[in-house]
Amino acid sequence: MKSLLAVFLFGTLASMAWASQCTDLDKIKVMTQWRQAYSSGQDRIDFGQAVYRTFFKINPESVKLFHDVGGDDVTSGAFIAHTMRVLNGLEIIISLLDQPEALEAELKHLHQQHQERNLASGYFADFVKALDHVVPAQIGKCYDREAWNHCLTEIAADVSGH
């Protein structure tokens, strides 16, 4: 009986730990590093263009998803506007990492928007990979890859529904 209880408790604790690997410390690191990486003004536009150029190199087929917003030219006004909408959405999510109820509501909203587009989960994973290349280039050696992976993996899963 004791061994059954131990197995049950271990399984419960393991599933709780797995359910949210984005710890409070991870959230603080991501929130702080995001502010540094995303910056302001023209630097934001340059950052966004770097993210999408990287995303398109990782997944060349993904350019087709952005045909209606000028995805074939990341320097066009239409695509820059799209880039800023996406990254501002990510900024909202990141700024809410320490506010669970508001975060959940925002993730549900974004999930519904992306569900309508019927996007494969691979696109979300590739976008996370693009961020994993660009953010450290922007902020340098302080980048905490583990914290970003913990938090962005959960964000991408919630938005994609996968």
C-alpha cells in the first residue's frame, strides 16, 4: 500500500513539475531580457525583421503564410506592421507571465486567432527557434536559453493548442 501511495505521489509531483517548467525565476529572466531585446523605435523594427528573416531561413515554406501581409519583402511597410503586431502580442504575453489569470485569458485569445488559421504546430516551434537565435544575438551573454525554452515552449503550446 505504501509503495502504491509513493508511486501515486511521485507521479503527481512529476506531472505538476512537467505541467509548468516556466518557473518564477524563469519568468523574471524572460521578462527582463525581453525588454532589453525588444528595445524601442527602429531597434524594434530591426529586431522583428531579424526574427522573421531567421524564421524564414529555418522554415522557407512559412513565407507562404504571410503572402497577404507582404511576407516576400520583410522591409515593406505591410510586413513591418504585421511583424510589430505579432511581436507586440508576444510582448503582452511576456509582460503577463507573472499574472496567471490575465496570461491565461490572453493565451486563449491568441489560440482562437491562430486556430482560425489552422497552423501546424511546427510553425510555432520554428518561430521559437528563430527567437532562440535572435534574442541572444541582441542581448549577449546574459541570455538564459533554459529560461526562454521553458517559457516559450509553454507559450507556443498554448497558442497553437498542441
